Amino acid sequence: MSDTYATRTALHEQLVEGYGTVRVLPLDAGLDAPVVHGWVNADRAAFWGMRDLTVDQVASTYAHMETLDTHHAHLLVKDGEPVALLQTYEPTADRVGECYPVEPGDIGVHLLLAPVGPGGGRPGWTTALLSAVASYVLLGLDRERVVVDPDVRNEKAIARFRRQGFTPGPVVVLPEVDLPDVYLPEKRAQLAFLARETVFPEGIPDAPARRRPVGVNGL
């Protein structure tokens, strides 16, 4: 594992059989901006809405997020290599909360996967990574339901969520946000929901089955 990430404290760490060890790290806006910038500037990340930003602007965006109690960014690392950007947020403190009846225990999630490396992708890797995300969000953070809001044009993301057991919700229009530190254009989104009992139908696993969450109270 790279020393760059091995020395950083994980909020959650999980060995996923056949995939590797996934660590959920708090995103460091300064240190991680170059990696994230490379991801969000790619054509495949058009729906993330940050393709025109510089490295410094990406760092500034996530530095602002670090000041919030309701929105958090994480870097997902597999066996020492960064593989995804995960954002979690309280729906009641986000524009999505204006578009559906928020229930106690809901948590919003945005997930951006890293580009496939030179060796190409491997079948089942996305599912394996999402299983670690589900364990962290639903068990580590003790939430009842995940809500996602991909752009209606992002057919790949919508299909991926459905394959993972998400239940489609309504198509909604997320209102424009125009604040000094944040600008988000209006977006037509396909809401989808994933309940904890769908992922863990036999209830919350015992401690060994939940792998090794580390410092989950940090968020």
C-alpha cells in the first residue's frame, strides 16, 4: 500500500473477498485535488459538473465542503490506489430535500468512479466497491436509506444503481443553487433509493461480519 494513503486514518476499512481492501478516507482538499481533478475533467465525468475547473478550483470547492457539517467528501482507496470519490450529505440540507419527502435515517450519496486503468476493468469490481460503500454508509454511519439523484441523461449511472438494488423514485427538477461559494445549475434527476433491509435482509451483521469500521463517528 502506498505510504501516501497508509499513513492516513480511515473512517472505514473493509476486506472485500475477491476484490481487495477498501479504505474510506476523509478527502484532503489540498492533497487529493490533483487526483480528483484528473477524474472530474475526463469526458466520462461530464455529469459531475466540474470539467472546466482547474486543480486549484477543485481544491477550493472541497476546502469549502470541509467547513460544512452536513456535506462530506471521501476518497476511496483499494489496496493503496485511489478508486473513487464519495460524497455524503444530509438531504434536509441539500436541494434534493425540496423534491421528495425526506425520512429519518436518509442519507444522500454521490459517487464518482475512477477511470479504468491500463489493464482494463474486471467483472464484479464495481459491485464489490459498492458493497464497501453500502457497509460504510448504512452500517458505519447507521443510516436507514440511501438516496441518489443522477442526471436523467446519465443512463449508465442509473442502470448501475438499479443493478445494485436501488428502487427508482420520481424524476424531479433540482432547483438552481447560486451562492457565493456554490453554484449548481438546475438539474432533472432520477431519484433512487436503497434501504438497509435490502442490502442486509437478515438485519445488522455482528461485529466480525461488519469488517472493521474505523472512527466512523468522525462524520
